[in-house]
Amino acid sequence: MNIWVYAQQADGKLTSATTELLTKARSLGGTVTAFLGGDASSVAGELGEFGAAKVYATGDLGGKLPGAAVSAAMKAVIDGGDSPSLIMLPQSYEGRDVMSRLSVKLDRTVLTNNIDVAVDGEAVKVTTPIFGGNTLVTTTFTGAGPFLAAFRPKSFAAEAAGGGAAEVIAAPVPDLGATGGATVNAVHVEETSGPKLDEAAVVVSGGRGLGEQAKFEMIETLAKLLKGAPGASRAIVDAGWVPYSYQVGQTGKVVKPGVYIAAGISGATQHMVGMKGSKNIIAINKDKEAPIFAIADLGIVGDVHKVLPKVIEAIQNR
Amino acid sequence: MIVCVKQIPDPALPGSLDSSTKTLKREGKLILDESDSYGVEMALQLVDKAGGGEVSLISMAPNGEVSGLRQALAMGAAKGVLVSDPALLGSDALTTAKVLAAASKKLGDADLIIAATESSDGYTGTVPEQMAEILGLPSVTFAKAVTIDGQTLKAERQTEAGYDEITCPLPALISVTAGVVEPRYPSFKGIMAAKSKPVETVTAADLGVTPVGWAGANQDIIDIAEAPAREAGEIIEDDGEAYVKVIEFLEQLKVI
């Protein structure tokens, strides 16, 4: 089976979602080819290490958004005769745009939000959690390939295979016409200091139960004391209390830390799918019926404004 | 302007699958997906700022359901097209995008089509960008701050690390994140007016989109299973000393 992985890089390195997908693709047997929007020179070595024998690279996108540009480049390669059976993409902003446009160009369905994939001969089946992860649905593609599947970050463990650098093959972006009209003029980074939210060993998240924006400081303080990262529910991101980069959940980051502390978070499906893979979960919420308690290892039914300051003080006094 | 709105079962109620059709149960009253209220509000504001224009709605729902559409009409949208057709049951996101793209054409050429980034029930998250490709439009997904200057749209687009500043010529399609604007509450007058605003109901065949439903979905659901549940932990009521439990737990995990 010929498998493509849509590869993404940041700061000259592959994103963790990319190395996870390359590792999984390798385990399915057959050949693994990476497809990169941008210049592959700094990541060809890493792509090879994770099992991609070659990489199609569009070259610099010149400020074009990847959705239209990379999907058009992929379609050109497929029309040129190299058609994969399966294309795996990370469930990232760029991955979503690329697969959406590609699905129209190929007139193929795309299955998103998957956490697993299995191959049996030419058949491909994927597993998707629904209802906040309570139910797992397994779906098989029908009809002809290429099959398009997107996977949530952290669905697979990344492991290098130790291959030589991937062969870089140019896959230029064809003329996009009107679809290429959107242009990036400036890039803003909102990351905070301390460990990254999706890599931290400890995550302390706050939700609407904090009551007001100023109280998020408690979350920041506790996260810092535990050498962790602060996170947030969608409700308080939507309310503008903290930047979007703090959001844990379906549309935010997927986290799997050793310890997750949810303070004033009731546990909407949106949030739970982003954190229920955490090894240990501590929940503090005044509503004892809150869904978050169903997955908490330690649940405190109480007021975050009373419990959190005491926890912070006790740690500071150690 | 055209806004895509989805009418969904109340997300506060537990969802379930129909075991025979393998689709989400959509019995009873559907409501406007809250995620779409941001797009409706943004369209209304952009039309206001432009000093003219109209906001139309497109939606796809079973059983001729219009209650969610009426909510958006009550906010101030002028009219709607509803695609309702038993044949659409089981349609995948690509078919949905084809149907909505065809429905938008029925309303004529819009300067801007607005959708949410993903629905709150199915959250496939591909329909807006698929519509843009079908209609041959440029697109900005995950847009937050959006302004229009003549025939150019400016938007801040969410990224993994922060946001990008984007410019895009009109006509275009954008998907907007929740919280980007504060959706207005419909006034009593708005609710009354919404009852007589035109909503045209059409079928997939009327729009010339085939095949639809499971037949066009290119997928088969082969298994539905309960996920392994996390073991229930210890739940205690705070008596003023519950913080000690938290400290002990963190010590036990060697975090402190």
C-alpha cells in the first residue's frame, strides 16, 4: 500500500502530529511518502528518520494559505500518475483545509477526528470517538481510493526508524486562480513562557467557574508552581479572558499530561475530548453533578475560590 | 451575504445513534447551533457597516425543520433556503457541502459566505472549505476579527501558535470561531417578524445534487462500541480541608 502523510513543520522541525502519523503509516506496511507545503531542506533528514523514503515539497508558498495551494499540488502529482491508496493528515488547521479542498478535487469523502487506523489488504478502516469519547465508531472506506483520513494529535506514539534522509521531489503549486486569493501578511505568536501546553507534564486549566477574568491568575500561579502549563475551557476563551492558544478541547489542543487539574470546568464534550487521555485528573467544581467528576481520579466538590488558594499556599509553604 | 446555519438537537441533552440508520438521532425540535449564531451576527454587522445589503441563510435539515432558521431570522436575517429531503439521511460532509453550495447558488452570487468552523454535533469541520472549493472561492478558515474594505476582506486567522493577518479579495468564504462577536438576542419584534420571513424549502434533486445520503458517502460504519470507561475516582465534598487531599495526591504522583 502506498501511503502519503501530509507533513507540517514549525521552526525547522516536523510537528509532533507529523512524526506520530509517519510512525503509524510505517506500521501499516507498504511505502510512506511525505507531502510538505513549503521547503523541505531542513526536515528531509527527520522525515527519513521517521520512515518517509521520499517527500514531495511545494517549495515556499509565498504567503498563500496551504489549503488551496497544497491540495492543488497534491492533485497535480496524483494526476501525474503517483496516486496513493491512503492519505493521512493531522487534524490541524492546515490539515483540515488541505483535506477539505482535496476531497472536492478528488470527489472522495474525508473521515476526520480519527484516533486509529487499520489496513486489511486494500481495505482501510478508521476509528472515531463520538459523544465526548464514550462511543467508538469504526468506519471503512468504500469505492476507489485515495482514501482521506485525518487524525487527532497524540493518537499514536512517535518513534524514529533511523532511515536516511528522504529524497526531495519538487511538487510545485499550479495556478490557483481565484481560490488562491487569501494571503498571509503578518504572523503573530501568542505562546506563553514555561512548557508548551500540549507537551507539559502538568496542565492546570480554568473554566467559567472562576467567575471572572482576574481569577485566572490563580491558574497561572498554580501551573507555574507545578512547572506545568495553564490551559482553559472554550467558554472562557470565547469570553476573551485568555488567548485561544490556551484552549484545551475539540477545537483547541489535545493534552495527555501526567496530571490534569480542571478548576471550575464542568466538563462539556468539547473539553473532555481534549483531556480525557490524561494519566491523572483532579477536578474541582461546585456542582457535584458536573460531568468532569465522572472521569476524575480525585474530585473535590467545592468552590474553586476557596480550594485553589489553599492548595497554592500549601505548595508555597513547602 | 449568505450564512450557513445548522439546526441541531439540543447539545445539552445526551446524543444517541439510531441503530438502524447509524446516524445521529434528530427527532424532536432542533435548535440553531450556537456556533452559527456568531456567523449570523458577524454578517449582520458587516452589512450594517457596508451601509447596505442583505443577509440570507442556507440550511440542511430533516423533516422541513425551520425552528433554528427562525431563530437566525429573528436576529435579523432576511430570508432562507432550507434543503430538506429524506434522501439526504447519512450524507457525508462532502455531499453536505455540495448541497449547501448549490443552495447558495440558488440565492445568487454572494460577496461573502460565512460558516462556523465546525458544527457542535458532528464536528467534521470540513464543510466550509469544501464549499469554497466547489464554488471556486478563496477562503479564510478560523477567522476571528473580520473587516471589509471595499472588495477586500481582512481577517485574523487562528493558528496553532497565535494568529495570522490575512487579506482576501471578495467574493470569498470564511469560517468564524465562536466568541468573535457577541450574538444579539432577538427582540420581540424580531421574533414576530421572523414568522413571516420567506423560507424556501427544496430537495437535493431540485438542486441537481446526486447521489446523496449513504449512497454518496463512500463509507460504511462497521462497528459501534462503548469506549473503555475511566475508573471512577474518589469524590469528596470540600469541608475546608479538601485541599489536603489535593496536596497528598500530588505528592503521591511525585509532582511535588
